[in-house]
Amino acid sequence: MSDISLTVETGETVVLLGRSGSGKTTLLRLINRMLEPTSGEIFVEGRATTEWDAIKLRRGIGYVIQEAGLFPHFTVAENIALVPTLEKWEKPRIDARVQELLELVGLHSGDFARRYPRQLSGGQRQRVGVARALAADPQILLMDEPFGALDPVTRAELQREFGALAKRLAKTIVFVTHDLHEALLLATRIVLLEGGKIVAQGAPENFLQQKHPEVRAFASCLDTEDSVVRDGGEKA
Amino acid sequence: MNTYTFFVTHRVEIFSTTLEHVELVLIAVVIAVAVATPLGIFIVQRPALRTVVLGVASVFQTIPSLALFGFLIPIPFIGGIGKRTAVVALVVYALLPILRNTYVGLTGIDAAVLEAATAMGMTPWQVMWRVRLPLALSVILAGIRTATVITIGVATIAAAIGAGGLGTFIFRGVAMVSDAVILAGAIPAALLALLADGLLALLERRLRVS
């Protein structure tokens, strides 16, 4: 990656769009110091990530990945309670928070709290993944193709619900995807990456009007997708 | 003398020898677990040492057991005639399966799970204790199971250096050219191996997280 300058304002949902290998995940992982920059600096809440204690920084940033990465030996409740437990919250406070979050992500019916991840569907697992990221009420959320592995129907459902949730929670969100539909649906700003550089950015309303060839490439696949049958997705 | 009558007339001796055998195996396996598991955890964090450590353990495993017992006799402190030498040799044999399974179990964890653990703000220690170890437990236990079964077998040879155990009957039987006496050592040893294998397999299944 080179020559990147990007400012994400509080409350924005910035979608990093690009092909595989364009550097979008790398950029995301720089934010919570899963990677460190070889040159340049990344500031989170006004402080360079290398100045932050990495553990403290990460506990203050929600993180959702493809396939959710839930702990198979933890129940749903224990998964969601991860960061609060690490932060040594009192048990009643954790329990109340878990209930609240299950409600928030639409898993309040039944006894989801006591189930294990393997007993859930892909969509339910991803909901738990979102709940886990929100557990300690972080101001920032990082999401790396969170809905990428879901079937198209479930994906559309979660995208819609998450869009509504994001608006309501007013978090600062950085969201990685290669799916233009998803970007248009969720973003307040789309940032397009190609070969480790930012090549275009803009609000979803006028993003597609841009002349950059990579924008055109993404736009054209939107056209063909609309005319042909809309397919599940490249990364299943 | 037929085998049945030998078993009946020597049942007390067979029983106490079996206990002696179990004791030998238990001590060796406990020590091997205490050495190999932390070592396995260590080489996960120091990949540079992995090849060396697993290599040395593999070489140990290739030494013929009777030869190993022989080599140990002249060595001071850990060697000599008797139980202690036998335990040292048995530990050497039990190391590899436990070490290898510990390593494989700890490294064979879904990358997304480890990524999430680190990205949510777990320290490397927390990732090890709360994520890697619990998820590797059934694989580590499978290694302990293999080690135990091997040790039960190899421990019969320990009688050659005066460590006692069921091998006493086997060596005596060979010297006397008596099947009955050989079987008095071999059958309990085989039963012990089956029992240990079954019990540990049961435990392993209960610990498995799919």
C-alpha cells in the first residue's frame, strides 16, 4: 500500500471497496494495529496506533469478520461476553448486556444464549459476531466482508437489518467488501481501492458517475448483474 | 503346567506385578505429559525451535527400546539398575506422541477464530489459555492415549534391567520356554493397553469441540 490518506469522521460508515488483493483488508487491519505501517501513521481518536497499547486499542474497537470467527467452545452468551469478560465487568452487568445485544441482533427468541456456534445457521452466527463486536459499546466498528459467506437471501436480510442498526447506533464504521450492492446500501462514503491505492471515493449517490476506469469496471458488473440473474457471490 | 492353572495358582503374584506395571506406566506418562505439553506450547511460540525439538524427540523414538535401557545403565543419576532407569526410558518414548499432538492441536485451529481472538484484544497468553488450549485438548489427549499404550508395551521390557512389572513373567517364561509363564505377563499387559485405550478414548470424545 502506498500514498494513502484517508480521514474517517465520527458516525460515518466508510465502505472500502475493491477487488481481492486491492489492499482493503490490509487497510482495515492497520486501524486496530493487527498490522503496523512500515511508513506513515494511522491515528485513532487523535493518537497514532503505534502510540496506543495494542490490547487497549483493540478492546475499544469492534471487529467482525467473514465466518464470524466465533469461539466453538464458548456458548453464544460467552462469545458475546468476550470483551466485557476480558475487561472484568461484574457478572450481572455482563448478563444484562448479553440479553440486550441478543435482542438488538434479532436473536431474542428461544434459548440462543446457551447454544454453541455449531448449532446455529450461518446467518445466526454472523448476528452473534455483530453482537460480540458491539458488546463493550465501542465507538468504532471494523467489518471485513462480514456477510460474504452467507447465502444471497440471508445476506440481503442481514444487510438490510445491519443498515438500519448502523443508522440507529451512530457508530463510526469501516466496512470492507468487494460487493458494490452492499457498498451502495450501507455506505455514507465509498472508498475504492486498486493496487494498494485509493483511486476514487464519494457518497453512494454520485459514486457511480465517476469516470475512473475501476469505478466503471465495478459499475459495469452492476449492469450485467441486473440484466442477468443475480448470483450468490464470488466468495462462497 | 497349563496356562489356566498357572494363572490360578499365581493370581496374587500376577495381580501385584500388574499393579507394579501400572505404577511404572503412570509415573512415566505423568512425567512425559508434564514435560511434553509445556514444551509443545513453547515451540508454538518459537517456530524456530520446532524442527529441532520435534527432531530430537523423533530420534529418541527410533532407538530400539532394549538398547535404550542398556545405554542408560552406566549413566549416573538417571541410570543404573532398577525402576528409575526404566521410568527415564519410558518417558523418552512417551514424549514424541504427546509433543507432536500438542503442537498439531495448538496450531490446527481455525485461523478466523485466532484472528478474532487477537483482534478483540486478547493478549497472547489469553489466546493460548482461553482459546488454543481448550480447543486443542482432545488432540493433546489423543497423543497422551498413544503414549500410554506405547508405554504399557515398552514397560514389559523394563524387567530386563530389574524394574519389575509384567515383563518379569515374559522374561522368565522365555528362559523357561513356558508359554504359560509368558502369557501371565502378556495377557495382563494386553488387557491393560486395551483398557487404557478405551478409557482415554472415552475422555477424548467428551472433550472434543466440533
